[in-house]
Amino acid sequence: MAGRLLEELGQTVIVLNIEDGRAKGSARSIEAVDIFEALDPHRELFIAFGGHAGAAGMTLEVDKLEVLSDVLEAYIREKGADAQGKNNLFLDEELDLEALSLETVKSFERLAPFGMDNQKPVFYIRDFQVENARVMGAGNAHLKLKISKGEASFEVVAFGQGKWATEFSQTKQLELAVTLSVNQWNGQTTLQLMMVDARVEGVQLFNIRGKNALLPEGVPVLDFTQELPDVTSCSAIVVKNIPEDLSLLKKICQEQEFSALYFKNDIAKAYYLTGYGTREQFAKLYKTIYQFPEFDIRYKLKDLAAYLKIEQILLVKMIQIFEELDFVTIENGVMRVNKEAEKRDIAESRIYQKLKQTVKEQEIMALGTVQEIYDFLMEKSE
């Protein structure tokens, strides 16, 4: 348990089970904190104690726990240690996946047995493709990747990393630190890689536009229907929905140096599906309303949309365009045709031009690749 918490939190961890007034358990520590050096001078606190720089086991009375905490805090302050610093990872060699085989594993098995004083070799791999990523194990806690390079293909197992399946399946320029192992299943013996750590370079872009795709935990969400969070010190954001005016979203993306962006991109009014109105649709609308001296759009808009076979959100925009061009007047929800109006082109309408721009932008945000979306958001306005 202590080891798993250390891996997850990146901090020195002491896990104790309390029973009958005694606390018994173990500690795991980052390199910056020598847990044995910190606690060994205080053996009077313990009924039993032992360990080394990175780990320790102990038993003590429950009433000594507060003193134990004070001792550890004092050691960290005295040493000036970075209590949240990540351990250094030493890589033994870079491996070429295309040259990797079961024989490679067997050759390193000659170095066994592995332990604290004889660490299992850790290898560096890069320049490969992630074919897929899937969760496995109880509660989908673990992750299995299929990676390939040329004709070579291998599985990578990452314990406790199931929650990062989306990221690993889509990340670019992924580099891994792995150990080698042999997997025997259904009479098959295969080489399997065990993930020790991972690293990426550059901004990572993630597509979570699928209907069932979940928002990542702990990442600030830009929801433009609500007050936006302060993201000035954030390394990642989720774009949950798309406003009709994208200027604020573009400003946020251009002013902040995010290392990861997740695109959910919900669109409330999907004009990219309705279009911005054809010449025939505008002509049919005008011809229809011209026949009525008055038309109450508060109550008959839905019927008009059904008759014209035009989506209601587009029909509203078309009527607004007619009003802007003085083809109609609207007062208290009642629309009247201005039969004396001058002939004008629909393209003269600012609302029409904005709608055309919105359709184009929504097409990118809904249908483009995440790289196309990012490039668009990072374009400077002329």
C-alpha cells in the first residue's frame, strides 16, 4: 500500500494499521528523504524498527504518532529536502523495438536475482506508434497499450494507470521507461513490457468529443454557459462547449501556455448542421410570409419551420436577417412584411456574414482533427 501511494502521490508515505493501541506498518520514501536516516536516531519511539534509505518497517504505540510526525517534519526542514520531489530514474539503455525478442529477456535474466542492490534493468523506448490503449483489472485500474514500430509489435502493461487510457491512446511523441518480462497465457509465451514511467514532449491534444467520453478528473473546465474558472496557472484545460463568438476562447488559448487541451466541444446551436441558408430557402421564406399581412412568430414559428422544412434555429437567424435588411418589421412578436422595401442582397447583412463565419468555425470545432482545432484557435486575428 505504501509503495502504491508513493507512486501516486510522489511524496514520502507512512501507512500504519492501528490495533490494540499499537500502530504497525511500513514507509516508502522519495530519494530526497532518507527515511532510515530520519527515524533511526529516534528508536525510543518504536517497539520495532528497521529499513534503509527508501523504505522502513515499524511498530509503535499510538500515542507516539504525533511525535513521529514531528520528527519527520523536522528532518525535512533541517535537510532542506524537497518533500514532493520526484525520484530520479536511471535508464540502463535505449532499446530498438524492432530488435527486441524473447532472447533479449533471456540474456538479461542472467543478471538475476534482482533486488535493492541489483535493480532490474530499466530501458528507454521511443519513436513508436500507440495502436490502442485499453483498461483492465478490477475497477479498470490498470492499463494495457499495444505499441508498434515497423513490423515489431508489443504490449505494455501499466499498473494503476487505467485512468489515463484516453491520454495514452492519443498522446504524441510518447517516450517510455520499461522493464522486460515474459507473459505466458493460453500456451503462448510472449515478450511483455512493464511501464516504469512515461514522458511526452510538446502540447498534447485530446479528443473527447464522443458521446460517452468522460471529462478528465482534476482539470479545469471551460463551460461558456457559466462563469469561467481562473486558468492563469493551469497546465491543462477542458473545452466543454463552444460559444457562438470564439474570440474569448482564442484569447485564453493564446495567452496561456497549456501543456494539454481536452476538446469536448459541445455545441448548443449546431449551425454547422443547418448551414447559413440557401438562396432558395430565403426566397421560399419571403414568398410565404408575403402572403400574410401579419405573422405572430411567438406562436407560429414552429409551424412555419415545419412547413418550410427549415430547422428552427436557422429560421430565427433568417428572420433576423430580413429584419436587419428592412424586409420585415417585428413588434411585440408580430412580424409584418415591408412591401416597400428596397431590393438588397442577403450578403449585405452583418448577421448573415457572422452566421457564415459561425458555420465555418463550428465545422472546424466539431469535425476537424484536434490539431486543426488547435491551429485554428492559435491563429492571430488580422
